Amino acid sequence: MASSPSPVSSAGSSGSLYNRQPTLEDLVNHFVASKRSLSSTTTLWRANEIANSARLLLEENAILSAKNSFIRCNIGEQIGALEAVRGGIGLVEAEVKTEFKVGPESPSN
């Protein structure tokens, strides 16, 4: 059976950190890589928050749009009813004027 090479032996000639003490440059490189990783994670969390917020706002916008359409439709119906009432009042006004029209023979003192 062939055994798989260990991490130390596989990195053999490349000077792995397993074989020697880390230098300041190695530590700085690891620190910078960690910082980038944390920054990327933070950015991804923020992007997720923004996407969720946008989805919620879009849902709220759809609800408000539906309510707005419903109210516009009802207002249009009410305007039609009020215009019909106004027209009816105008007809009654015209009938009353002709019915109670005062002619030239009206008594005057």
C-alpha cells in the first residue's frame, strides 16, 4: 500500500512554514490575507442585507401600488356619482326656474 505524502514531505523543497519558523514577511502576508478575507466576508454580509432590504421594499411597493390602484378606481366611481348628482341638481334647478318663472304681469306695488 502506498501511503499519501504528509503535508511536511509534500512541501519538502519549497520551504514550507511547517519546516521553519515564520518570518515577519510571512506573518504580514498571512495578516493581509486574513484582513482581505474578513473584508470580503463583511462586504458579502452587507450585500446580503442590501438585497434583503431591497426585496422587502419591493414587496411593500407592490402592496402600496395595489392599494393606490384600488383607491383610484373607487375615487373615479365616486367622481362619476357626484357628477351625476350635480347634473340632476342642474335639471331640478332648471325645472324650478321654469315653474316659478315670474312673468311681466307680476304684481308690483
